Amino acid sequence: MEFDITSISAIVAAAGVIVGVVFTVLELRHLHTQRQTDLVMRLWQQSCGEENVKAWSRLAIAEYQDFNDFVKKYGHPFSENPVPIAFGMTARFFEGMGIAVHRKIVDIDLVRDFWDVGMEWKKVKPIAEGLRKEFSIPEIFEWFEYLRMKRRKENRN
């Protein structure tokens, strides 16, 4: 089997295109990972800000058994009282994070490495369930709950 110069140059050109495509795919994956990490780091910095830390602390030390107990002690979750505001800040932050994980903008492992989603959900759950019943909207804070239920990947590096 003999190859002429035209056949050899076509094979070399095809190989070059394949190598270029593989390199591009690898670079795009790397860029995606970098962007995810950058986004999570910016969110981490925001969540460590004084206002957010105070809000989470307020909600963490608040004691309530269920939605009605929360309303009796601290006011309606949509009121302008300090604990309900802390609830709103925490719930909305993790609601957004749940959407980002669902849309594959952020990897669940990164989120779980930075935040203890279970602890936050435990404080928010009774209020979220009460709001769902009160407004007959079962989707309230569904993405926060999704984030809580989402499992880590099996093979972590």
C-alpha cells in the first residue's frame, strides 16, 4: 500500500484537527471548573461577610418548634423583625445555591465542602413547610430542599 504526498498531508491535517478538538475540549472543561471555583469563592466571601454571619447567628440561636411557634416568638417570616430577616437571608442564599447546582453552574461537592447545608436546612425547614401550607405553594424554597437532598458524587478526588 503506497501513499502519495497528498494522502499523507490529508492524514496529517486530519490528525491535527483531532488533536485541536481534543485540546479545545480539555481547555473548556478546565475553564468551566475554574469558573465554578471562582463563583463559589465569591459566594463564600459574601457568606462570611459581617451581615450574613450575624443573620445566620440570629437564626441559629432562635428556638422554635414549628412554624406557628416561630411566628409567635419572632413574627411572620416575611416581617421586618431581625430573626425573620435572618431566615430570609439564609433561605434565599441557599435557594439560589440550589438553583445553581441544579443548572450545573456549581458542583454539589464544592457547595458541600464550603457550607453545612444540613444544619441550615434544619433551621429553615419548619418555616418553609409553614409557608408552603399558608400560601398553598409547595415550591417555596424547593431548591434549598433540593440542595439538601442532593448527594455528593460517589467518586471524589
